[in-house]
Amino acid sequence: MKWVGLGFDTQSDNTFKDIKVNVIRKKKHAVISLYDKTKKLAEAEGKIPVICLCQSHRKGFWIVVHEDDLDKVNDIRQHNNKK
């Protein structure tokens, strides 16, 4: 199927070769409301807010982090994995 907005064959909302992005725009997302509450708590402790979503009977979890903090979270993760 051709994605008209990008001019090549993909249904992704981006032009990355190896990443599939699906952008969902809404007035309000429950996860973002939870993120906002978590951000206030994290800022009071000098931490970066991260939400992890899990589902019963599914392996792994999904990580929600603001794009401005993504590199910082990755740096912390890499540093902690070296220990």
C-alpha cells in the first residue's frame, strides 16, 4: 500500500528505514495524563519521568518517555549496564 504523504511504499508516519512510527493525535491520552502526574513527582526528586506499561500474560513492557529525555534515559541505561 502506498502512503501518499511520504511518496514511497510504507504505512509508517516517518521515513526511517528500520523504525515503524504510528502517530496518534488526540485531544487527550490517558497515558500522557499519567505521565504529567509522574513528571511532577520526578521533578521534585530530580529524576527523569518514565512510564512502563505492562499487560498480563504478555512478556516485556512498553516504555513511555518524552522525546527530550530519550537520549538521557538511554545514556543512563547504557551506564548502568556497564556495571
